[in-house]
Amino acid sequence: MIYLTRRERFNAAHKLYREGWTLEQNEAVFGKCSNPNWHGHNYELFVTVKGEVNPETGFVIDLKELKKIITTYVIDKLDHRNVNLDVDFMQGKMASTEVLAIEIFHQLKPHVEAHQAFLHSVRLVETENNSVEYFGD
């Protein structure tokens, strides 16, 4: 078994808030991240796949295909978008980095597996000090 990681980047805005809460409740729990005027991040996304090396190609997955999958199902949907408003797979969900990483994993998994590889993890870096990593259900 070998592990292969691809890094991509995107920029997106979001805010953390609950509709049923007052502004004060949202600020108490989410702080500056609940700013009614949104805020943004320069995210780094690390997608790790695993599998056996194909003896004919020497690849676990063709990196051109992996880039295409990530770009089509994640980057094109998130880059320079509002996570809360513009991203189909985040509708009705809390726009936290944790939830975003989980949903990115779900977006990628079937497309990676269609190429005879397994999605091992998604690591999403929100700031130089904060990141999350999700390994699936």
C-alpha cells in the first residue's frame, strides 16, 4: 500500500452562525467568525489517496486525473465563493472548517474510487495555525 498526496489551494468566504440564535449568542460562541459581513481564508487542501501501484504505469492514480477530480468537484465550486451561499454541497450545513473537510471528502470519494484508488484523508488548512484532517466515516 502506498499513499499519495496532492495539494491544491482556494480562497473562500464564510461565516459561522446559527439562524435561530441572536447576534449576541452567535458572537459568544463563534466570536469574530460570526461577522455579519463575512470573512475569508486562503485555504490549502491536501488530498491523500492510497492503493497499490499499478505495475504498468507505476502510479497509484494518475496525478493529472487526481488534479482534474479535485478541481472539478471541489476547487471550481469553492474558489472565490461564499461557502454559506454559493456552494451546493454546503447548503444547510455549518460552514466550519471541520464540516467543510467532511463534505469535501464526500465529494471526492466516489470519483477517486472510480480510478481504482482509495481516498485516505482530506486535510484542510484554514490558517497557518489551524487545520483539520478527516479520514472518512
